[in-house]
Amino acid sequence: MKDKNGIIHCKTPQEFNRIIGVKTYHPLISVVNFSQIAEYSHPQGWKQDYYVIALCRGNSSCGVKYGRNMYDYSDGTLVFTSPGQTVVFQEYGEPFRPAEDNWAVMVHSDFIRGTALGRDIGNYVFFSYELHEALHLSEEEIGHVLSIFRHIERELRQRIDEHTPEIACASIGLLLSYCRRFYARQFKMRHRENMDIVSRFEKLLRDYFHSDSLSKNGLPTVKYFADRLNLSSDYLTAVLQRETGMNTRKHIQNRMIETAKDKLALDERPISQIAYELGFEYPQYFTRLFKRQTGMTPAEYRRRK
């Protein structure tokens, strides 16, 4: 089904296969080697109600648009999308025919429901990363990924039986575990770029707490900073955790506590008024958080000063 913006909405892998002319072995899971399919024209975009792990490599016209940004994956890149996400293509209407192996595994939530993969898939936060935060692979890593894609494909081409979900889900779980390892390598290799993100985040954090945004809008959210850094919330948290040992929420809390300490030390206004200025709707929440972070109540801290 195509919406008014020309986005094709596929509810199952089977629907996607039907559009691109690929045989379906199971309606809720599919592995596609795009270099072996007939040439077709890029649509405006896809919206898919299932998980997708796609390998883009070579001169494959894999450029996609997300928001206002264009991304062209030309070496070896894994892109992860979650159910309901929309991907818009850069080369709308142009023919698509990869020069190298470009693969995708697509799996619906109903296929993995009740399995270990279904229980754990929410822990693979890279499904919520933006497309420009994709995983860039070495040649050796591409080999690992391709071997798992091909293994799942062989399993689906056999006669489907009661063991198929267990084997396919275990293989996808193995692939995602490798991807978690590969992302750890990528974060490590991008230390300089990550530290630039940390620096820009810390400036945004300082500016927020030193402006009237706090009294007007309350405590900032993780999404507030992620949006301004053009990152997903989970990716920002992963960078901060990797480089500083603290996640985004912890950074926000620490900055709030330091600001609160300054206010408690510099003036004698009621603690409830300071709590409101810090964005707390209820002063008792501020008191509870302050004691949990410092080991004393705001009143005790003020008396000590």
C-alpha cells in the first residue's frame, strides 16, 4: 500500500517480497540477496512493520535520506530499522541493481514472540539508532555477517517445520551479538569524534542550566540534547557511557545537583522555590533525589555550608 507521499507500507516480509519479486518461504521472516533479484526502481521510501537488518556494500545505490540528511553506504555497512520506521531513498525512481552482495534479513515481531530473541531484542539499542549512526564493517566482519545471512537463508529454503523458528531466531541472535561487538569496536576507533560529541553535549548542558530554560521548561530530557546533536537518544547515551562511564540521564542529574548546591549555598530562599526553579513540580521529589545523590537533604547541605 502506498501513502500520499509515495511511501510503500509493508506489514510483513511477505508483502515486501511480493513487491520486489522474491519467493517467500515463510510470511513472517525473509532473507533477500538483492544482487540476485530483477532490477527495480527505487520507491520514494519504505515503511515496514518488522525488524530489518540490511547489509549495503559496493556500488549499490544504497544512499538513503533520513530527515534532512543524505547517507551513502559504499563500503560495508549494516543498517538496522525497527517496526514502523520509514526510510526515504535518495535515488527515487532510479533503477536499483547492486554490484555486490547486498542482503537483508526481515523478521516480524510475531515470528520471534515467545522466544529468547523476542525477549532480548529490545536490548539491542542500535535498532533505535539513526541511519547515519549505522555500523561500518571491516572485510572480516562482513564475512561473519554474510555467513549468518546465508545460514538463515538455507534454513528457510528447507522445508519449514517446528524447529525453524528456534534455529532462525538463534541465528539472528548470534548476528546481533556480533553486531554488539562490532559497535564496541567502532566506538573505540572513533574516540576523537566521540569526544567531540561529549564536548558539545557538555556545553549544551551547561548552557541549559545557566539559562532560563530550566525555570521555563523544567529538567531537560535526553531527547532534547540528542536532537540538538543530530543523534538518536540511544546513540548519545552509548557514546557518553563509553567515553565518560555515565549515561545521559546521569550527566543531567549530576549537573542538576551541582546547580542545586550553588543555589543552596548562595542564597537563603526557601528550598521549595529552588526546587521549582530546577524544574521540579513537587519539592519533595527534589529533596528525595538530592538526598539519594549526596547522602543529605537540601536543608542539611545548606546548614553544613
